[in-house]
Amino acid sequence: MNTPYQGDKRVYGYFQCSSCRRKWESGNSWANKGQECKRCDVIVYPYSQKPLKKVEEDSKIDQTKEHPMELCEMCKELGYSC
């Protein structure tokens, strides 16, 4: 599946499962790679992607949250956290 971004760097992605409509965002999004929906166990590809930006100190983004490797196509392909 082709994703909006077609480069070789990690980007920020926006996801929505077509089965259950669950939405999420990830700072670990890649060209032509998806992430598994926690509810449905189906691979979901990002509908939008944008370059990563430095996070501001007052940002509401939780930088301590771990990337779920078991749900990520890129991590599975690499064999380690992307």
C-alpha cells in the first residue's frame, strides 16, 4: 500500500481503523508501512503524514510513552524498535 509520504525517514502519522473507526497518531510512521489496530488486529496505513518537529516544552505530547513494537510493521521487519 502506498502511503502519503514516500521518503526514507521516519515521520509523524495519523491513523484511523476502517473497521472500528479508532484513531491514533504516531511519531513512528514510515513510507508504505502500517500499524496494527489494538482492537481489530488489522494493519492500518496512515491517511496523513508530516515531517517530525521538535516537541515544545509545553506540548501535550507524552514523550515517555513507549512505541508498541508488536503493532508496528517497520519494527517487525527490522526485528527491533524503529
